[in-house]
Amino acid sequence: ALFQETNVRSWPQLNTLWSTALKSFPHIDIVVPGAGLFEPPSSSFWNAPRTTTNPSSPSLDPADADPGGFAIVDINLVHPARMSQLAIGHWSQRRRPGTLVHVSSVAGYTAGIGTPLYFATKHGVTALVRSLGDLKETMGVRVGAVAPGGVATPMMLEHPAAEPYLSGGGREMLMQPEEVAEAMLALCEDPEYGDGTILEVMKGQRRVVPLFNAEPPGPGCMLPGFAREQDALKKRLKGGFNV
């Protein structure tokens, strides 16, 4: 195993990550751009960047950045796209097969007012994976994504912003990370997968989500606290939205 500290928002650091891996291993077979955020207060649609008219915002996205951007978009969507470029370039230049496994979410084909940037980025990952699906036939590069519901990871269990979503039985609905890992392994090995496969993973069950006319996600896809938080947000928005 090799650890390389990397800020995935930095393309130079992503390049260094890639080159460091190639110095240690002769070939890279599987790439998983797995870093992600669940719309924290520091980069949230409903916490606009701090300005003179919005001085108390917890946002860390600079209002005067040029070009502007949201950290959550860079981490959840831009970095997986850039890592995909690096991986596909590596495999194509060496004329070797490879596997890209992305981490999407049931949020990649649903929606919710509470965390719109999270939903938007996961929709983007889902679309990226589907769009690259033809690479399996044309280049021998398998591309797929897991789309889990709630998972018992530090992002959900230890982040204060996620706590409201877990009340009312939400913790009991979380699946263990091992279930997602097993689905990711299936995306690498199952010959039926890899052509833009979106593999939904719920507690104790999984399914392939079709491109068109998909059935709604399985039971437990939304934690009980989501509805309460969305209702509370709607009430707050009636008082105005500071920018």
C-alpha cells in the first residue's frame, strides 16, 4: 500500500498522485476517484459566500474568486472527471484494459431542496459514467459507479451537519461500508457490468439502474431526517435568503 496526501481540488496534486503511483507500481489496473462531501456548511448552496451583505455565512467559498467556484463541485465532480482523463490516457497509451469505479449515490437520480449541490454533483457523476460506457467495447476500459443510500461512514456518523438526518431511526437504516465495497468489486469483475453501469446499493439489496424509465430507489433510500430538514429549510427561506 502507498499513501499520498492529496488535495483533490488541485490538478497539480492529482498529477503528482498519478506519477507517484506509477513510480511504485508498474501498472494501474483500477482507479476509484472516491473523495466526496455531503454539502457541508462550508460549501453549501444555502450558505452563499460571505459578503458585506452576508457577513455571518459559514461558507468558505470565496465570493471574490476569479474564476469562482464551489468546493463541493470541485471535489465531488471535477476531480472524478480529471482522474478519469488521467486513467483513460494511461490505459490507452499502454494499450491495456482498465477499470474506473466511481462513487455516485441514489442522489444521482433523485432530488432534494436541502442539499442541491450534492444532488447536482452526483447527477453529474452518474451522467459522466453513463457517457463513458462505450469505452468498454471501444478501448477495453470498464466504467461503472456504485449508487448507495446512507452508509455508516465518518461523513455521516461524525459530521455535525449530517446529525439531523440521522434522528428518528436514521442510524439503523445505514448500511455498512462492506456492502458498498462488495458492489464495487462486482463492478470490477462481473462481465455484465462496466458499460456505464449504475449499481444501486441499499441495505441488503442492489440493482442496476436503467438509463430510461427507472423504478424509484428501494426502501430506505432517504433517511427520515431528510423530510424534516427540508421542511425546516422551506420555513427559513420564507424569511429571505442572504447573498
